[in-house]
Amino acid sequence: MTAPATDPIRDRLEPFYGAVESVLIGQRGLIDRLLVGLLTDGHVLLEGVPGLAKTLAVRTVAAALALSFKRIQFTPDLLPADIVGTQIYNPRTSEFTVKRGPVFANVVLADEINRAPAKVQSALLEAMQERQVTIGESTLPLPRPFFVLATQNPIEQEGTYPLPEAQVDRFMLKVQIDYPAKADELAMLDRMGSVDTSTEIEPVLSAEDLLKLRSAVDRTYTDPKVKQYLLDIVRATRKPAEYGLDLTGLVQYGASPRATIALLRAAKAQAFLARRGYVTPEDVKTAAPDVLRHRVMISYEAEAEELRSEEIVKRVLDHLPVP
């Protein structure tokens, strides 16, 4: 059987890369992760210390899309109605009218999402999962496509609240951003060292383009052996002993079935970005850390040993045989 070739529509992403990289320096991996979310209808959570251009990355990606964009700055005094909207009483007509909140946009930037308490964070739950919002007795559909691209500071930072586990699972990817390489930081100085650093980006991808790209990702072929490998990775986080892994007492609970679906979609998108019409085990291994790191809950014993969920996922990937 001849391996499927990549879809020619992949070339439409080149202007997108060019536009975004005219602002972001040395962040090709981050751009790829954001594109994986956009191409698979999945939300993305970016985590990193302040000053790593998380907000700039999201704003730049949104600017390159011909889609509506809203930014919500999460603060401790934010209310759920500030996100989804509220009802306003009109004394003249004695009726209530719905005032829609900033969540009614194609791309929503939830900036520093863990600066607000759980009650406010949970206001995004229905929107992220069901693509709709309930205000009073009215249930209103959100525009399509709909993406939440959230940023957060590490939980150890002052004044942050851990995201509820149910909400974390709604994010398809959790991407951790590290400090840039020395050469990239030097290039930042050359570009951003002046007072006027404004850069205008023209939209290069429309909603129609995005739908066509998504259809191309759906057509990416996945061999049954690769699907079995993917499934084994997720199941090994739940019952590691069945796969010969010694993680006794380290994992509180493993990844959900939602993670299995997310990993397949992310692997397909990864193959598409690499200009292949088929998924390889390497695509699965590349996508797995970002898909699983926030879905594998470690135990207190693992925390005492200063282990992180990423290290558990790495052990699983290193142990399982590659087809």
C-alpha cells in the first residue's frame, strides 16, 4: 500500500508562519503547538514565568487569522458575568435583555487565567466543552470556530490559583514555555530594543481556510499499529503494572479517554505540519507530552520525590516498544 501524500492545502500555512515569525523570534515549536490546537478544534494552555511572550504569541496568532478576537484579563476580582455576559433589566419594557460577554468571539485569549479563583475559571467550562453559554434562561451558541488560548503563570507564583481538574482536562494541549536560546534573545534585542516596536500583521488565514485545513488533517492516515501504540501509551498511565512499568504509588490517576482522542488528533496535525499524509510513531511521541502532562495526576509520594507528570510520561514513552 502506497503511503498517502500530504495535501497541497498545507502550503496555505506558509504565509501564516511568515506573518507570525515576523513578530515572534525562535518560537517555531510554540507556533506549531498553537496550530495543532487550531487545526483540531482544541483549546491550548500556555504556561511559563512572566516575560516569555505568552500573551504576545497568542495575540500575534490571532492577528494572522481573519477571525474575531477578544482578550480577557483574569484578576482576583473578576466575576463570571464579566466573561459570559449577563441580563440587563429594561424598566421601560419591563423585560430583560442579554448582554453578551467577551467569550463571544472566534479566538478568546484568557490571559493569566490562574489569577482568578475557581468560580470564575469555571465560567469557561461550558463554553469550552459545549461551545455554548447559558445566561439566565437563554442558551446561546458561540461563533464557530471557537478557540480558547489561555496563559498561566506557574502555580508556585504568588497570587495564583490552581485550575480545577475538570477545566484542565478541557485543554487539548498544555504547552510549557522556557527561556529563549542566547542567539534568539540577541535577535530580540535587535528587533525590540527601540521604543517603537509596533508591527502590523495582516490576516492571512480565513475561517474558510481553517475549515479546509481541518478537513485535510482529518484525512491524514493512521495505521492500526500506530493507533494501538497510541492507545497503549494512554492506558499505561492508568495501569502501568500491566505494561511492566514500575510506577507503584507515583500515579494518582492516569489520562482519561478524552486524552486518547486528543492524542490521535494532535498526532494527525503533527504529521500534517510535517507535510506527511500519514501518522508515524514519532508524531505520537512528539504530541504526547503536551497532551498528557496535565492529565496525569501524580501522588503525594511522587511530589515528595520531586517528580513531575512530564517525567512519568517520559518513562512511559521510553518503556513502550515502538511499532
